[in-house]
Amino acid sequence: MATAPVSLEWIRPPRQARSQATLDRLLDAAEDLLNEKGWEDTSVAQIANRAGSSVGSFYARFQDKDAVLNALHERFIQEAWVTAEAALNPERWKGASVAAITAELVRFQIRSNSERLGLLRALQLRTVVDYDFQVRSISLNRHIHELFFSLLMERRMEIMHPAPAAAAQFVVRMLFGVLQQKVLFGPILEATGALAEKDLIEELTYACLAYLGVFPESTER
């Protein structure tokens, strides 16, 4: 029997302590405020105050509040890229089944998104109208899709769908489509009876595996 893979974790690359300290405090403060109250209700003064800094220090590093969001997006893309490389490294999943990989990825993505919901919502809304955000996001999404698709294709014999490659591509898009919907429309979905996080993890995992034609005992209904 294969050894169970280690649970996935979000990765923050190391930074130069002295040159980055104030900048990171400002970005951390901005992210905390976004998660607490949203982009529109967050001000420059609040960001500076939360970071233990001054408004003058803020403007020494950023032209305006929009520049902070751009920096947050660049940092998020870098972190997500490193996290994806580690999470979807084939060495991590040696001996693991399609079911095990899918279940852990769904769990990790939903819980990671829940922890940074305000940030992700602000970034996704800006991506709709900002070309630089779009370029960065497309590059990251394509990379993640390719890594996950590759893992599934290495195990194509487990996939009972008549067109394994097409099914794997569809499942990747379905998974990230649901995650995006939860980020953008979470409050609306909750008001209309959205699934609790635990149930969403179970149902989305089952939906992905069922489409692939993978029915391990743990997903039988």
C-alpha cells in the first residue's frame, strides 16, 4: 500500500529581511484589511496604521492604493507559483492514486481560498479590467493546469472516461471554475443556501472523480 502523501501547504518564499521589512509589513497589513473589510473600505491611512508605519512612509513606496493591489498580486502570483511547483511535484505523489491527488488538491484549494477570501476577491475583480493582472493570472493558471493535468495523465489507466485526456482537461476547468465562483459570489451563494466548506470539499471531489470515472470506496454514495 502506498504511503499517504503529506498534506499540502501554502509556501511563502524567503525575502531579504532588511530591504523588504517595511514593504512586507505594508503588504501584510493591506492583505489583512482586505480579508477583514474589502478593498473599497480600506484606506491608505488604515494600511499605514496597521503596518505600524506612517502615511509618508507608504507614499515613499507606493504611488497610491492601486499600486498596493498590484504589488499584492505580484506577491500572490509568486507564492502560488512556488506552492504549485511543490504541491504538484510528481515526486510527492509517487504511488498515489487519482482519487488521493484530487481529494487533497480540492481540500487544499478550498481551505486556502477561504483563508484569503478578501484578497482573492479583490485580485479577481481587478483582473477583469487590468491587462497586467490578466497576463500574470493566465500564466499562473496555465502552469497549474499543466501540472495537474500531467499528474492525471500519468495515471490515465485509472480513468474510465472514454476520452481520458479530454476528461482531465474538463475536470481541471470545472474545479477552478467552482473555486472562482466561490471567491466572487460567496456571500450571494451563502444567502441562497451554499454548501458548508466540508460538504463542498466532499461534493466537488466526488464530482471530479465521477466525471473521470474514478470510483474509490471512499466516494461511493
